[in-house]
Amino acid sequence: MNCFALLALAAALMAAPAAFADPSPDHPGEQTVDPYTPSNANAGARPMGDKAMFDAFHGREGISHIVDSLVDRAVADPRISDIFKNQDLVRLRRTLKEQFTYLLGGGGDYSGRDMKAAHKDMGIQDADFNALVEDLQWAMSKEGVPFRDQNRLLALLAPMHRDVVTK
Amino acid sequence: MAKSFKLCVWAVGMAAALGFGALGAGTASAQALREGGKLLLTDGVSNIEGASGGGLATWAVIGGDETKDGIGASVAATDVHLPAYDLRVYSGKVGLYNRLELSYAHQEFDTGSTGGKLGLGDGFTFDQDVYGAKVRLLGDAVYDQDSWLPQVAAGLQYKVNDKSAIIHAVGGKSAEGVDYYLAATKLFLNESLVVDATFRYTKANQTGILGFGGDKHDAYSPEFEGSIGYLLTRHFVIGAEYRTKPDNLGFAKEDNWSDLFAAYAFNSHLSLTAAYVDTGSIATFENQRGLYLSLQAGF
């Protein structure tokens, strides 16, 4: 065996663990969820046609701030904090950032579940949905997103009420 | 005497409405009813007839800060100050499960010194009670953003005026009447606009302040009322309204009404509406334009 072949074998062996590993090593700290088929259709709405809204939300960085502020506020919001108990907040932050980025025309893919599956058995009511809207409005204002642009994102999220509110 | 009696009736009516609401809230824990929960201003404000709407128009939204899981209620005091007249309205409404709205308004149309000029006597006041019921038929003004379908509601308003003799003297046919309406309201979030279009079937002269039906025309007329509002913040909306009216009385022509309004919600319990209203000609006094102010408190 020449030197070249030895190197190739070593390379193959090193590459092998990645190829056969657990399918979720990309997201350390997250709990596993029941199998589902990832699709951008799961994001629950069609994305904006251009990047203007993505820019109005200050890109990936702005969306990251907004989602982190939203989740921090929601888990401390006495109206809805119970809903977030025992939920995977690491996964929630990641998938929300993916969803907002995708919907706002920032590209990328949404890898999460659809709205129905993601909110199954949570017993969410209208008042919970609206409380989260208010927390999101607060987070978007904190990031300095203009009110008109906030409403354009809310217009995409509002119809998800049909799948999210089950009680 | 008559005035204090009216106020007393109004106070009892309000107490009953609030008691009804409180009763609902009291049984809330048992039935898992839920207090509050509407987004700011999505229940509109209290209009001159006590229903939720803009200032002049009645909307399809259900009053009170409740969702389909609860009961809400609000009270409002409104003053429309015109050059020749002053209209004061005290009203209350109860919203049940974001489905049914029951409302009551007591209107005092004070002719002030104009009453003397009309031969009625200074300070002559028409008092009218408006009992309203509205039911949401279909759609959701807020959530259905992926559809053109508005929220649609049907309602009626039973109006009783206490100045029957004067109403008949000026050609009016009745001191009481019923208005029927179909309202469609939609929030266009993408444009930050709220739009309402309402069709009203009515015989009311100056919304009933001058009675129902007249010597010139004594049949129901289809009328239109509409609002358009622009959301500046989640607390603040500005807009305009228009309301067409019948012209039933021979002694004085009746004009359509319009306004420019601004409504501010301090929180889910308190809102203030200010408007510049043009009511045209009322009982031969032309160009009745003035300030509309309304304060609403509720839960």
C-alpha cells in the first residue's frame, strides 16, 4: 500500500462518522422530536417577494435579537408563561429565527414542523395567541422595526391562528 | 325631574349590564371563561348609538375586551358639540364570546338657545334610548389576513324618543323605530388599514332624534355608513367616516354626516376618541360642524 492509498483510507475513516452519525448533531442542546418531513411549506406562509422586509428587520442579526427578546418576554409573561414550561426553548429560538428569516425574504430554509404539529396539544386560546402577538410587537419595536413593517409580518402570521389555536 | 329619572334609568341599565358582565366573569373560573385578550382597538370604540364601531358608523366587531372564551363590557360618555346643538350620549355594551353584542345608549339632544328660536323653549332636549343587539355571522376582521373575506355581523337597534308630540308636530310619523343593519369590517394589516362598510335599513330622522318616517317620505330607506382608518401605532388610529341618511321631513332637509377622527387606546381598558364632525343641516340650522369627544372604559 502506497502512501497515497494510506492517506485516502485515513481520510475515508475520518469522514465516516459524519456520514453515519445521529441526524441532529447540528443542533446541540435540543430535544428530539417525532419524525417529520422538513419542508419550507411548514413555515405556514409564502415568503416576501423581495429583501426589503428582511432589511427592515435588520437582517439575520435583527431577527435574532427580535426572537430572543420575544422568547425571553413570553416565558416571563404571566398570561402565557405556563405554555412554555417543559418546552424546548433552544429549538424554539432556532426554528423561529429560521421561519422569520424565510418569511421576510432573507432566504435559507425552514427546518421546523408545520404550525399544527408544532402546537399540538398545547391548548392555546385566542387570548394566548394575542398575548404572543403583543410580545412580538414589543420585541419588534425594541429592535426599531417600523410599525408598518411590523404589521406586514403580522399579516403573514395571523392566519396561522387557525392551526395554532385549538381550544 | 324627567332628566334625573332618565339618568337613573341609565344608571340602572348600566349596573345591570355590568352586573351581567361581572356574573359572567364570576362564573369564569368554573367554566374556564377567560377575561380580556383582544388586541388593542380591535373592538373599535363606542359610537353615538352605543354599538362598537367608529364614531358615526357601526362596525361588525363585537365590543368588549373578550375573545371567544369570555365576556367583556365597556361604558362610554360622548359629547358632540355643534354650533346650534349639543348631543350627549351615555352608553354601555356587553360582548359575549366575541359573538354577540348587547348595547344601550341614552342620547340627549340639547337644543340650547336654538330651542327658543325654534319655538320649543330654551334648553329643549330630545331624549332617545337605543337598545342594540349585534351578532357576528362569519369571518374574523383580524386573523383572516390571507383572504378578502371581512368579518360580517347583522344587528338591530330599537330606538325610543320621548318627544312624540313635537315629532308629530314637525311631520314625523312615529317616536320609535327599529334600524336593521349588516356590517362588514376588515383589518388590512399589510396596509395598516381598517375598513368598514355597513348597510342600514332605517326610517330614522337624524338617527331618530327627530323621530321616524315623515310627511315627505314614510318608508324604510337603505343607507350606507363606512369608515376607513390608518393605524399609526398599536395605540393610535386616525381616519374618516361617512354616513348617509334619509330625508323624510318636509320642514327641514337632512344631510349626510361625515367626520375625521383620531382614536387613542391608553391600554385595553381606556380609550379616547376625538373627531371633527360635519352633520350638515339639522332642523333648518345649516352647517352644523363641531367637535366630537368620547371616552370609553371597559374590560
